[in-house]
Amino acid sequence: MSTPTETVDLIDDETVGYVARAALLVALTGGLAQISLRVPFSPVPVSLQLFGVFLAGLVLGPVWGGFAIALYLLVGVVGAPVFSNGGAGLGYLLGPTGGYLVGFLLAAVLIGAVVHRGFEPRPLELVSLPTVAVGLLLGLGAIYAFGVPWLAFTAGYGIEKAATVGMVLFLPGDAIKVAATALLVRGGHLVR
């Protein structure tokens, strides 16, 4: 004979939804990082993982977008090959591209804060295209703000050389990524 039991919700459905979406963005960012190309002039590879960072801030907002990218970094540090070209481990994070990876976290939070104007995400159809563009550009700036000095420090470059091989040469491609992401939002493809 079975006895009736009460169920207790320890975590609300909304939180479970955010955690699930964050996990999906971790997987997406890790997958996009594998679409990367080493370039002869820089220790920084060209990759598509920026799309994952952009989407984390846009879709999940500052808190959960930041959580998603923090989880992505944690997964990579503990050894899952989710960084560019299958990289993983604390050594990778402390290497020449580590500043860019840390910048991803700030970028997701910044994009989410600018686009959603608060801690809670709001529907993307309510966000103007200029607001999305500003958020993405500020996020990209945050990535460079952490990445370039760290590249200079770890690779022994002067700041000018680090800026050249770690930012200036990547700006055209990154501008295309910003535009493509903004068009996804404008086209309604990210609307819930």
C-alpha cells in the first residue's frame, strides 16, 4: 500500500528554465569555439565563439548570461575541451588568450545590462536595434579591454603590438559578427 506524499518545489520553474538555457548556451559557445582558425600573425585564433557570448547576454540578460559564460569558463578550466581548437585547462586560461576569455564574462553581463536595462531579461522585440548594437559593441570593447593587455603581458609584446595582432586585425571580422547578431535580433529570430 502506498502512502500519499507531498511534493516540494525546491527550485521554481523559471530558474530551471534559465539554467537549462544557460547550459545550452555553454554547449553552443563551446561548439562555436571549435570553428576556429589559427592565424600566422597572432596567438589569438579567429573563431565563432563570440556569437555564444553575444547570445548569452541578449537572450538571458546580465545575470543568467553572466552565469552561462562563467559556467563555460569553469567547464573549460576543469578540462572539457570547449575553448578554441579544443583547448582546455587552467593553463589555457592563463595563456595568451585568457584575457579574452575573462572578457567574455564581462561582455555577457554588459550586453545583458545594456539591452535589458536591468537584471531581468525583457522580450527582445521591445529592444531597439540601436540599443542592441550599442550593447554588442560595448561587450566587444570589454573583451578587447581584457584581452589585449593580457596578450601583451603573457606574450611579452608591447601594448601596441598586442593591440595590432590581438585587436586591429580582428576588428573587421568582429564587426561582421556584431552586425550578424544584430540582424538575428532585428529579424525576430531570437524573439521568445
